[in-house]
Amino acid sequence: VREAQTAIAADPGLRAVYLPGGRLPQVGELLPQRDLARSIRALARDVHGFYTGSFARQAVEALRAGGAPFGGDEWAAGADVRPEAAISGNYAGAVVHQTPLPTPGWMVLQQAALNDGVVGFSPWLTAPAIDRMARAARLAFEDRFATCGAGNDGWKDVLEPAAIGAARDRLDGRRASSGAFSVSAGDTTSTVAVDSDGRAVSFIHSLAFTFGAKMTVPGTGVVLNNRYGRGAYLIPGHPNAAAPRRKPLHTLNAWVITDTSGNLLHVGNTPGGDGQVQWNMQLISHLLDHGLDPAEAVAAPRFTVFPGSDADVVGRPAELRCESRIPEEVRTELERLGHDVALQGPWAAGGSAQIITLDAARGLLSGAADPRQEGIALGV
């Protein structure tokens, strides 16, 4: 709140909740959100009202008052939302199920295909394993930037066997691309859950940057996100260029891992902007290549290629950011392999991973939350 205090003070809805009486709230102080509670109750009674009812009208009026060039029917156009099937790929003998466009779930599947049968044969978090995963992540970001938008099938092309084979040849020959693609402060919440019947949910939602667009729909308590401003490019002709009614690619993705018969093994995800597709790959490797339990996996030392694909950082100098818990000799070897290593604090990479693992043989569920941020694992 302190970091965004000026912006919060400029919006009546945010100010009423987060600056009560014009002051910063104290730790432990309750911050009731009565307008938001009323909105949630109204939408529970009529979910379509979000797109076509009074809430939709209020939202459009607020945006037009703020200068958005809305004709008025753009909000209603979002009402036709249908569930989509997961996209899936293989890794270490298991099946990884990911979220489809406009999420970057395909990037995790691409990295999995590039790392399968390679990373698992290196000892855990040694330089060869980190080098391979880092170069695979860079290649995925380059493919995202070059070919993929929310309205095209470029992601399918990069997952074709021939494309994966060619990319693996590049990585095997150490001809990894070094293009630059940060993990910035954000406003993302993630949850994973498994019930007593083994049904699993991986859920992630975000306003994008902290407090999103930093404006509320008056009288509703609803804060608008700024995902479009963060995700779309002002590059004419680009598949992810800003355009009317185009959903921009974003950074959110969630995953479930099953065996080849469809039985649940693991479920998880993490917030963290462009770190998500990288850290999720690392989590999957920890679980499947090295047999770590959820607590070990979410707490493992993390590394991040920077920059990612956020519009404000594309083209910045390439770095491999490593938490200091990665041993010095490993970081030295990574520099020898050509990485510009940037040292971070022991827990400073970012993210807030959540994982639940099912041990069907023992009838046991085990879960853990990332120690880097607020999080909790609960069992009932």
C-alpha cells in the first residue's frame, strides 16, 4: 500500500478501503470492503450481470469517463466465454496439462519438450541442468515474441515435433539464443486444491501490476486490471500488437500433472510475471526429475532469465538472475558457459509457488506454500 499510496489516494474507491481516514492502515487492522461484498453477492445471483447488467454499465461509464474510446458494447462482447480444453505434453514419463491461450502455458510445454531426457540426467541444480533450463527458457521467450499472439496458432507451430527437434539441436550444440526478455511487483493470487476424491484445481488470477490500473468502478469496490497495457505491444503488425477486441498474451498459467492413465500426481502454479513459465518448469523438474516433495520444491533455489516478454523490458541486456543459495562454484561455471550471472538474495527471486502432491499408494496428500511470500498449506 505504501508503494502505491499516491495512486490509491487518487481513486475514491481505493482510498476509502486502503487509506481509511486519510491514513495508512496498521498491521492487523480490518479493512472492510462493503461495496465489493455487495457486488459479489449481486453477481452470485446473476453472473451475466457482469457483462450486460448494471455492473457492466457502471464499468463502461467509468472507463469512458477516464478517456477510454469505448463504444459501449465491448464489455458485453466478453460474455461469450466458453470453457476450453487444457493443452498437454509429456515430461519424465508423466503428462503435464497446461492452460491454453491467451496464457503462456504452451511455453512451459515447449521448455518441457526441450529439457526432457536432458535435465534429469544432470545432478540437481548443477550448472549443466541450470544452463539447459535457462537456455530453453530464453528460446521460448524468443518464440513468444516472434510468433505468438492470442488470436493465432503460432504456439502450435513451435510445439510441432520438427520444431522441437530443431530447437533441441540448437540447444545441444550450445547455439542458444541470447535475446533479452522483469519480474516486477504484481498483484497475482494463486490457489491449488485437491479434494478427497482426487479432483484437483489449479487457479491463478491477477490485476497485473500492483493494484492493477489503480482505479475502481465507482460504487462497486471492483479494481480494474491493466493486463492489456502490460501485455500488448505497440509494434505495428506484430501478432500481439494492441488492437480492438484482441486479448493480449499474458503471464498467468496453471498446471496439473497426471500419469499416462490420467491419475493425479501433482498440481501447482506460481505468481511472478515472466518468472512463472520458468519457475513452473523448475518446479516440474524438481518433482519429476529429482523426486522432491512439495516443501522442498517450492523452497528450492530459483534462477530467472531476464528480461522476459513484458513490453516495458523487451530488449534490455540479458541476465541470468540466481539466488545466492545456488553455490558459488555453480554460478562460476554458469559464467564460464556464457551467462551474465546477476546475484540475488537467498530468497529474492520472487514467486509464491503452491504445490499439492498425491501419493495414491499411501492415500496421502502433501502440500506446501512458497516461503518467499505470504502463503499457507491447509488440510482438513
